Amino acid sequence: MKQVNMQVNLAGVSLKNPVVVASGTFGFGREFSQFYDISQLGGISVKGLTLHPREGNPPPRIAETPMGILNSVGLQNPGVDGFIEHELPWLKEQDLAIIANISGNTPEEYGVMCEKLSRAGVDMIEVNVSCPNVKAGGMQYGVVPEMAAEVTAQAKAHASVPVMVKLSPNVTSIADMAKAVEAAGADAISLINTIRGMRIDVNTRRPVLHMNTGGLSGPAVLPVAVRMVWECAQAVNIPILGLGGISTGEDAAQMMLAGAAAVAVGTACFADPYAPLKVRDGLADIARRQGLSSVTELTGGVLPW
Ligand SMILES: Cc1cc2nc3c(=O)[nH]c(=O)nc-3n(C[C@H](O)[C@H](O)[C@H](O)COP(=O)(O)O)c2cc1C
């Protein structure tokens, strides 16, 4: 049977296959490298980095839900300098695209981190304007188009590698957010981040999460993510990294047909560390069965009724 070319290009960054692992669900890759060689992946989006180290939110900060999880981890990370010193050298020895995911308290902080990370040699920067679990920064920039644009412009002014902006689904019009960051110079967009949710323990009458609310991810959010990627693909011309609820090759194919150039696997990695490889193989199978020579032929291929 014919081999399918799995290589894709995401805003100038070459990925050996379209499967990236999502920020916050794969750490910095070391734990997963005990299971397999992570160079088999297209790329890794590392745990969200902040200018200074953060301990994150108090527990409980993860709760199960039907077909997903709620989390309020709150950007626990070693800070951008800690990442550059202790994690990046090892990651650079692996053969996959390194995407640095960042969150700032101010637009200026995003700029400082972009400068440091570009100099340190990451392949791409993913600007998180969409974390629902921190009080300052993060999502406040992700729900107002002008603020998302301001952060994007700062990042672009200080980065010498492509900048991808990660959008929040917690908005009325995701297409308007996509258009705003494209106009501000974003090289790509990624979506979706988690959807705000809440669970309550009926016996204690307390919210299950210490922070009361958290972000919903996992299979439950896939249809929302596919819909949002499809809407953004019609609104902008920059490439899209599609994520949210992907755990099979078919899920990934849906995301690409909706318009994604590449996909990311997140929560599925918790249940099965091999999920990203299974998604890659499943995607290749679908492309082969459909007689495609390149997986890129799936992107935007959804047909109208
Ligand atoms: C425990 C956890 C931590 C996360 N941390 C981050 C983060 O630091 N930065 C970020 O941009 N997204 C973060 N996310 C969001 C994921 O990258 C992804 O956008 C979301 O979970 C939807 O994809 P999924 O359903 O495949 O997990 C986190 C998600 C989870 C579940």
C-alpha cells in the first residue's frame, strides 16, 4: 500500500507528523520518555511558563467528570529561566519541534519571555491568553479582542521565532478573537484551551475543586473544539493547531478536515501515555484508506451539505 507523507508545516516550523502534545499534559517530556522515544512526535508544547516560578493552586485541583476532567492546576512551573537552564538542554537532544507555552501578568512580561526563549533556541512560542485558572493575566487577555491583540503585538515585537496564539473557548465569538490576533501579527493560532466548568460535592456542599471552578478538557469537549476550529478556519488565513478532546486518529482527522494544519493531544495522555502515537498511526491509516499521498490533504477538506 502507498506510504502517506505525514510531514506538515506549521507557520514555517516543520513537524515530522501532525501530532503535537498539548501544554500542561506532557510536562517537559521526561516522564513520557520512559515509555517511548518522544522524537516520534511532531512536537511538544511544554507546560505553561511564567516569568517567575509558580507553585500553582492548592489541591484539590483535578476532578474527573463524565468523558473528561476539570483542572485548576494554575500554571505550576519552574519559571522561564528554570526551564531554559534545566529542561531545554535535554529537550533539544530529542528530535521534535519545541513549542514554549507562555503566560504573562502584563503584555510586557510576554515580551520579556519571548526574547529569552527565542535566544535560547525554541522552535516556536505559544502565547497562552486563555488560562482559566489564574487570577492575573491568562484568560483576561483571551476574552477581549483588543487585549489579545496587544499581547500578540508585544510577543511579535520580541520574538525571533514564529508566534502562535492559543485562544480561549470561553468567548461569544472565537472567530473575532482569531481575526484580532491575526491582524496583530500572529503567525498561527491554537485552539481550544479548556472550557470553564464546576462540580459540587453534594454531601459536603463544597465545590470539588479548591478554586471552585476549573477548566474542562477531554473527549467531552471535542465537538466544541471541532466547531471552533471550523469557524476560525473560515475567518483567518494563518495555520491552526487544533486541540481539545482528541484521543483517536478519527478525532484528529475531524479536526484537520475542519481546518487544522496540525493537532495536539492533551488529556488523553493521562489515561494512556501512548495516545499521541496511536493518534498518529490512526491518522495515517485514515489518510491511506482515503488514498491520500499527504496528510495535509485533509486540512480544510470538510464538504458542504
Ligand atoms: C492538567 C492540565 C494542565 C494544563 N495546563 C496548560 C498550560 O499550562 N497552558 C496551556 O496553554 N494549556 C494548558 N492546558 C490546556 C491543554 O493544553 C488543552 O488546551 C486542553 O486540555 C484541551 O485539550 P485536551 O482535551 O486534549 O486536553 C492544560 C490542561 C490540563 C488538563
